[in-house]
Amino acid sequence: MKVLLPKEGKLFVITAPSGTGKTTIIDIIRKKVEGIGYSVSHTTRPPRRGEVNGVHYCFVAREDFEKMIEAHEFVEWAIVYDHLYGTPVSSVESTLSSGRDLLLDLDIQGAQEIKKQFPEATLIFILPPSLKILHERLKRRSAQDDTNIALRMEKAVEEIRKCRDYDFLIINDDLKKAAREVEAIIVAQRALTERRFPLVQEIFHV
């Protein structure tokens, strides 16, 4: 069934500590939810195994990223683990103006900046079942040393403390269930009267 698009799309921001399953959940949503776009962030960090330039991230040199900052080409940007990440203005504007919703994968700093510029944006925070399980996931998925993992755990605690600032909290104790909850949030937000009524007026002339 074709999705009936409003005249302007809505922003959905997903944040989660490293190792929580955010990337996998976003991949599921992009495949299942019709009419939603995804903004590919720019970053100065090197690609990880399996990552494709232009699909997972746009990998750029730090010098080029800094030039884009000076040219005001990012709607938000932040430093994460000594690397720069940014959301291009062009991607946000073109998607929202077409009526499509847009999914953003951002850290706490980026989410806060988006909320300032787009107060109507929906913020979703994904949590691990526990810090113990998160530590186990980081150990399994990475060859990083204990010091690096400890730093990520410390940052995760800091991020979790700020989850109350988000509109929705999802605990990823089951990947498919967590993805369904994100999908349900998007579907419900699309049905809000303030978004749907202009379309109803156009169709039914009420």
C-alpha cells in the first residue's frame, strides 16, 4: 500500500550507547517502514569491517570535514571518541520537503541540537538490558583492549543518565521486539491528528 505523505516530513532521532544494537535496528526499520529516509552522516573515523562508504557513513578527511563546518553544511556535528560526525543540511532539507520522514542516527549532543532546531522531532533512546550485558556484547563484538572497552562503558553510563530527555525509551533485550517498538512509534506518530488532518481536509473537503 502506498504511503500517503504529508507536505512536510518528520524527524526521528535514534540514540544508543555503543554495543546496544542500534545499527541493526535501524537497518531493520529502513527495510520495513515505507516512506522513511535515512541521513547518512559524515565522519572522519576510518571504516569498520563491512562498512560501505555512502551507505553506512560518508568517510571524509578531517580537513574536508572542517571545511564543511566553516561552510555551514551540517545541521549538527559533534566529536565522538576523537572523531567528527555530522548530519548534512542538504539531506535533511531535501527529505523533509518531499514529505518523507527522516531517520537520524545521532549521539546525545547531536540529538539535543536537532531538538533545538526541530522541536517537533521525536527522540528515541535504545538501552541495553543491563550494563553487564552491554559489557559482554562489547567484548564479543570487538578486539578492542580492556581500556578501550572501559572508556565505552563509562560513556554509556553518562549517556544513559540523560535518557530521560528522550520521548521514548526502548530496552533491547530482544532485537526483533525492539525493532517492532521503534516501528510502532513511527506509525503512531504518523497518525497524529496534527499531521494527518491536513490530508483529511484535502481528501474529504472538511
